Amino acid sequence: MTSSAVANTPVTPAAPVTATTPVTAAASGTWKLGDRTVHRIGFGTMRLPQTGPALVPHAVPRDREQALRVLRRAVELGVNHIDTAAFYFSPLRSANELINRALAPYADDLVIATKVGPGRGLDGEWIEHARTPERLRAQVEQNLRQLGRDHLDLVNLRVLGTDSVAERFGALAELCRAGLIRRLGLSNVHPHQLAEAQTIAPVVCVQNPYGIGATPAQDEVLRICGEQGIAFVPFYAIAGAGREGGAGEAEPGQVRAVAEARGVSTAQVRLAWTLHRGPHVLAIPGTGDVAHLEDNIAAGALRLSAEELALLDEAHAG
């Protein structure tokens, strides 16, 4: 996709990166989430509360101070878009509460995006999705309490299936009018659900699974978002089919070849390719390790050549 296909302000050109210049999130350029400008490399907190696979009942809690260091380092390096959820927790750690402890009082330019719909009980097991206005409001209020805020910058409605989102999105729109939410987005949606939601309230972003090897259906959602100036925020851009378990060892030969030629990791190549899919694409890679965090942010400065992009597109097409 070219930038001419995207109805929004162009990406801010990144400053040249030298050996003596720390790579910050600013190197990735900027895009807007509604009326808020953010760097295109952000941070996802799903992996922060535990080590190993996320969203499992008996996850091993991550060291608290390590988690706090990662969050603070992310902001030091210019990250101003953090993705979280109340259901991101392990037996002793909650992503929202870690954010609160590490970053409050929050900087004026920091956008904290959360999501509602899925739920987990205290034992960590999944419970039925929230589908009523009452349950969605309860989830919004849970996020407010844990983050220590009187409003949420951005709430994404996470969807399972292809049925109507009108009632649920309408309930969140009511919470916007009540002042509890500033902006709305969608997660894991199909084009018809995006179109339906837009008849109810503005949609500033779509979070869908996306990365090298994603399906043509996800390519279509990315394209639609670009044409309409909506931020497209991929999850599992690094993990791919590994999902909550993380990236596996196997990598397409094209990804390995570019990584070896550039002297970077395959994760950085995957992130850079994803960002090259359009100026409206925002990345939210997650980690609980400071060194990995710095590598992920540095991927925002990796400019791939036409030849490298063609090679990676081959891997994407399978």
C-alpha cells in the first residue's frame, strides 16, 4: 500500500539514526489516534504480568521491579501509545496496576488504550464475553480503577464472531457521552462490523491479528483502514501463529535472509515489514525484557529496500 491511498496526514519523517543517537520511538514516525498524535511504535502489555505464555491460569508472575523498569524505559524511549486490558494478569501481577504504579501521574501525551469484551475470573479462566451494556460498563469501570483514572483515552471493543456489534458499540458510545471514554476502536473485526460501528460513533483504530503470513482477509481490513484514515494496530505481528505462546523457532527463509544481511533479529524484520504496510499502521510489540524492548523500538528505524520488501512479500504470500 502506498501513502497516497491513505486519507490522513503523512508520516512524520524520522531523523537519521547514528551510532551515537539512541533509537527512540520517534524514529518510526507518527500517526493519529483520533485527535492524539502517537509514535508508530508503541508497547503492548500482554506479556508484562508473567513469563512464558500469556493469558493462562497458572502463569509464572514476572518480577515486579523488572516489569516496572520495562514500562518506564518504554516511556523514556518515546513510547506514547500503550495497549493494555484488565484481563492481562497473572496470579500476582496485573498489567493495568503495573502501568499505574510505573507511570502515574501520566504524561499529557501518553495514550493508554484498553479493550473490553473478554473476561477472566479470579482463577484466570476465561468467562463469557461481555455483551450487555451493564457488563461492558463494569469492565470499563474496572479499567478505570486499576489505572487510577477518571476517563479512558481509548477503548477497543474486542469481538468474537461475525454477528452485529451495534448494541455493544452503542453501549460504549453512551459511555463516551458520559465522559468515561474519550475515543473508541474495534478489535478482531470484519469489514461489515467496522462499517456498522461507524454508523454509531467514530472508530479511530482497528486492532486485528496481522504480520507476515496473515490471511488475505486481514490484508483487506488493513487496506480499508488505510483508505479511511483509520489507524490499523496489528497484534501478534511478531508471534504470528504462536499467538499467546510467543514466536516459535521456525522462520521463513526470506525473513532469516533479510535479518542476517542487516545484522538484526527476525523480530525486528517482522516489525519493520509490518510498519511498511502503510503509514496508518501502528505496532504494539510486547515484552517483559528491557533489551527486547529496546530492540523492538529500534525496528521503527529500520528502512527496508524495495528488494527486501519484495522478498518479505513472498514470505507473506506463502
